[in-house]
Amino acid sequence: MIKRLIFDVDGTLIAGSKFFSSIDGKIVTGNAIIIVIEEVLKKLSLYSKENVDKFLNAIDEYEEKFDNYNIKDYISFFEGILGASLDPAFVDILFEEISHCIPPENEKLLEAITKLSEKYEMVLLTNYFSQSQINRLNNMGIGKFFTECYGESLIKPYYNSYISACGKNKPSECVMIGDDFLLDVENAAKAGLNTIWVNSKNLKNDTTNTVMVKKVEEITEEMIEGLVNG
């Protein structure tokens, strides 16, 4: 019996190529995180194309060095990347700018999430600061459906990150839903969870037995129950 659904955020709940920008609420196509970083660095008087590139390239590097997200390490890390002292308000400014980085329309997603929440416990497992991710989902009108946010104190792909996200449930009673095959499917399966792969890019990978959808809106109760009854 499936009791809990565990959702990734970026590329899963927040997906697509059109986003609100942080500038006047305009809609932009493409990687809105570039606009976010530009705005943050401008507000900190650290803007340059070189610093934007340094920041973007270092986002994944942080997770190679640390197994969690905490403010002290995060600020220290990016001070080293940028070669400058960062204002203590750096993280607050970053969170505010990122909160606008959401799809302009999500009515179908809201409908799907609402329906699933009537049947299952719903939580998040996302490699970033919980406050920032919840802010974004709240701005989309779906944050209220998720009771917990995991991944800040221990990131994926560490085994215990998946076990923690199960709460009091057995891994076999949970479903990990995400777009990253390694983090959200392969490693979640190794921890004993059922999986649904949000494969919006139509990638091919047959190494793990998983249900595949192109977007979260396609997930139904029947599909979830089929993971254990099929």
C-alpha cells in the first residue's frame, strides 16, 4: 500500500522553459536562474559577466563538496568563488529573487496535486534550502500540500536522505517522484522506494524498472497503486 509521495522540486514540480523573471514580473523563456544570479550580484554591487559565470558554474560544485545546505558554509563557499566578502543579506536577497523563478501557469499541476493530496501524504526531497523551495511553491499555490521538506540537512544521493523522507513509513510504502534519473530514480530504488521518473526530455534508460511520465500532471492514483499491484 502506498502511503507517501516524495517529490523533487526543480525539473519536477517546477518545470518547463517559461518562467516569471525577477524583473517586473515579466515572462522569460530559457534559464531564468541566470536572471536571478544577475539580479543578486547587482544588488550586492558584485555584478560582472565573469562573476555570473563563476556563480553558475559553482552551483553543482557546492554539492560535490558538501553533503548538506547550511547558511555559513554556503556563504563561505561563494565568497571563495567570487573572491569577495558577501553581505550577510546575501542569502535573503537570493531567496527573494529565486522565489519569482516559477512557471507563469500551473492550473493543471494544481489540479493534479490537489487530487493526489486527498489520498496520500505529500512531502518534498530537494537538494537546496527548504525555505527557498517552499517560498517558490507557495508562490505557485501548491506549497500548502506538502507537510515536510527534506534534503537540506542531507542531500541526495545519500541513502539516509531517502530513508528520512519516508518518515514513519516503510520505503516500500513510498514513491519518489523526480526528473533526475540517478538521484530520483536509481538511488531511490536502491533505498527500497518505488519510483516515478518525470522524463520531460525523453531520455532513454532501461536500467531500472520505473514508471515514466513527461510531467507530474500525468500522474494518477491508478498509476501509483499499480506500482504495488501491477
